[in-house]
Amino acid sequence: MRILLSRAGRALPVVAAAAALAAVTALPVATATAAAASPVARAAVGDEAPYIVTVHKDADPATVARMVGASPDYVYRTALHGFSARLSPGQVAALHVIPGVESVQEDGGVSSFGTAD
């Protein structure tokens, strides 16, 4: 059975797309002064990558994360002393100059597939 759509039914997806576009363009845009107020400007989510940061035993990992505006996914305090978080390139650069930060390594994926060379 063939169903014929009325002219209004065919126009509905176009109207919905136009309404969505209008809603997105009406969203407020952050100003440069708002970004300047934070210690490290936040990058777009697409620019962030997962990192594991280790700090000296005398440093508090959560405090170091806050210093660069990072929200840790995990804070490690036993075998490893540090935190993991999604970081922007600016946050990574800021961590490299903070005293007490021992390493900043991008967290790579681990797979059991393939062979060791």
C-alpha cells in the first residue's frame, strides 16, 4: 500500500530543521572576559584528550587538577600518585610548568588484539 503525504507532511522535516537551527543560533556566546577569568581557558570538548598526570608525593593531586581547571575522572593516591582527566592542550602546557608535577602522559587505549613486534 502506497501512502501519499500531503504537501504539509512533506514540509514538516524542513520546518523542524529550521526551528532547530534558530534555537542553536539563539544560544549565548561566551565572551573573552569570561574565559580570561579562569586560570586556563577551557577548550572545546573535541580538543580535549584523556591524560594521566603523576605528581610528587607531597602534592595533592586534586589541588593540582584544580590549578589548571581540570575535573579529574579519578584521583590516585596509592600505587600511583596523581589523577586522570580529559585535558586541553593549554591545560597540558600549564601542568608542565607546575612544580611537583612529575609526568603528563596521554592515556592510550589498550587492546589484547594483535601481536607484539
